[in-house]
Amino acid sequence: MYKIAAYLAKIYRNRIMYVLIINAGSSSVKFTLFRKDKVQVVVDGLVERIGRNGTAVHYQNSGKDRITWKTPVADARRAVRLIAELLTDKACGVLRSKEEIAAIGHRVVHGGEKINSSVIIDARVKQIIKECFPLAPLHNPPNLDGIEACEIIFQQVRQVAVFDTAFHTTLPQYAYLYGLPYALYKEDKIRRYGFHGTSHKYVSHIAAEIINRPIETLKIVTCHLGNGCSITAIDGGRSIDTSMGFTPLEGLLMGTRCGDIDPAVVFYLMAHKRLDLKQINDLFNKQSGLLGLAGIGSSDLRDILEARESGNRQADTAVRVFVYRIKKYIGAYAFAMGAIDAVVFTGGIGENSPLIRQMVCQDLEELGIVIDPEENADPKKTCFEIQGKAGTVKILVIPTDEEKEIALQTLKLLSA
Ligand code: ADP
């Protein structure tokens, strides 16, 4: 009897275990399975257009071709059940059973002021996610749906929530308060929260590794430039200011979002253009930014750069507005920290557009920011330094990996 128990214990010890990362959105559930020992992706995929016509499932075993097919999926719970079936499927799966999943890490957008780190999910955490529904109405409800679906489908597995806002809870009060009556902060919690925290944290730690100095000694500005764009001042590993605010609308110019704007524009649009709040919300979030300024019917920077190349002056202006605002924030954050050791570019644009990086860093030699044009344009590298010899500030291109950061935080929390 004892021998059998010892044998089973040995097998169990040697069994490869996995961490599943779930990112549940309003109509999609994205999933990534990591090997626990190496924090290495083995499967990733997406169930999209959930509850609509043409639900599509994308599934990819690492190193193999991505497969896509259509099948009706009514809601998040059914999507999670499908994911569990796929992962344990004899043909395409990698798990012998669901028990090989050691933990599930969930991306959650808003944790408000109460959550300043990743947490093991319990009733209190779910209540806080619910309390933050008014602050992130498009994100927190589906995030919670994803958690509750996993609680049903993966009953024995421990679940962790990793919050986009958590990294920014170190902002000092003078950086997060708006110039509104204090009661609106105290009673309605209107303040800067900041987003993309998982990405900013991840790339700042990789930057410290590349620079080979403890993060506690570094002053870094991280530029996350994708469809959504945000920029963060990280002093000694702590976020001390960030461009997104009460919602992810504030700050940089983005694909379809306007970023910083005079709030009085709202009054003007209501009084003179007869727009209601829903229309203005739509205008600022979905019709502005690069899409609205360039006016070529696309928010994709590649299309806008192409139009600019072929002489479209409005596209050129949109790019200049985009770049100027990044530059202005880098300057502001260098002053806020009193110095700057490194600028990090990440996100689809930050990682892939040498032109934008070069334009952002242009004419900053006096401040020690100098790009090496050849390094910057090297298409073969994915994680690299691009500062020139004359520069004193490191300039780094670092691919973000929010799923990996969630997996790392999930494992850290469970081992603690
Ligand atoms: P999301 O914020 O949705 O995660 P991504 O980080 O994938 O978005 O970034 C999408 C943006 O990256 C798009 O504007 C796209 O045009 C831009 N992008 C991707 N590749 C390139 C490239 N080679 N050159 C310029 N822009 C690029």
C-alpha cells in the first residue's frame, strides 16, 4: 500500500503542471497555457464573437499551425468549457486532464483603490471587481464572467486576478488627483487610475535586466504604443505618473481615441452640434485619434504611414500630433523624476515602427537622448538597445508580454 502511494506521489511530483491565463472581454475569451516550470507558452487561442453570428475559435499548439473554425458559442461559460475540452482533447490537446492545471490567472482591468497587487480570488475580491463596474463598464463585467465560468469548469483550481490598475496604485496623491472638488474624489472616486499596468511593469523589469542594474536605482519612461497608447514614469520600480486617467481615454493620441482634450469641448459639442452624451462618448473613443485626424478611414498606423509616404498631408499631420504628444510626455516625466535613465518602446507601434521611434527621439541630443539609426532600423532584432554612442539615456525596444507577466505573478502569489 505504502509502495503504491509513494509511486503515485513520485509520478505526481514529476508530472508537468501548467498555468492557464484567461483574458475575458465583452465578446471574446483569449487563453494562453504556460508550462509552469519554464513559464513557456504551449498553447494559445481565442474564442471570438461569443453570442453573435459567426463565433470563431482560433487554437495554436506552440510550433504548429494555427487552426481556426466556426462554431456557435453562446456565452463566457460555454467558451471556457470549450477551452477545457480543447486543452484535454486527444487530437489537439496537451493535457491528460484538467488536474494538470496548477492555477488560473485572470486579467482584470479595474481594481479601483482597494487592490494594489495581484490577489487570490475569493468572495471579497469578486465583490471589489463588481464595485468597480461603474469605473470600467465594458471590461470588469466580462472579466468577472470569465472568473465565474472558470470557477464552475475548473472547480479545484486556484484562481488569481491580475489588475491593469494595480501597478499604478503607487501614484502619489498630487499625481492622481484632478482639479475637481475633493468630494468628487472622496465620494465618487473620480481620480487618475492608469491602465496597461501589467505591460509597463513587465517591460520595466526586462529593461532593468538589460541595463544590468537593480530596478530600484533606475528612472524609466515606458511608452506602450498600440491601438491604445499610454506612457508611464517608473521611479525605482514604482509607477509615479501615467498618462491614462479615470478611464483609458486620457493622455496620448491613440488609434481611435482622442487622448488629452479640453473638457469644454464637450459643452461646445452639446450646445452647438447638438450631440448627446452617447454620441460624444462615441466620437472621443471610436472616431478620433489617428483615425479621425488622418481621415483615411483607417486607425492602423501602417495605413497612415503609407498614405503619408504617398504625400497625404493630413496623414502627415496626424503622425506629427501622435509623435509630439509622446515627446511632450517623456519630457514631463523626466522632469517629474528629476532625471531619466531609459526610455522603453513597446506595443505594436513601439516594437515595430523605427520611424515613430526616430521621430520621438529626434532633436533631443542636448538631453542625452540619441538614437543609433542602424540599430533602430534592424528588422531582425526583437528586444534590443537602440541608443547611439553619444547618448546618455538608454533607449530600448522591448516586446510586451502581458500573458507572461500574469503567469509570473500568478505563480509568485501561489508559491508565497
Ligand atoms: P493593441 O493595443 O490592440 O494590443 P497592438 O499592440 O497590436 O494593439 O498595436 C496595434 C498597432 O500597431 C496598429 O496601429 C498597427 O498599425 C501598429 N503596427 C503594427 N506593426 C507595425 C509596423 N510594422 N509599423 C507601424 N505600425 C505597426
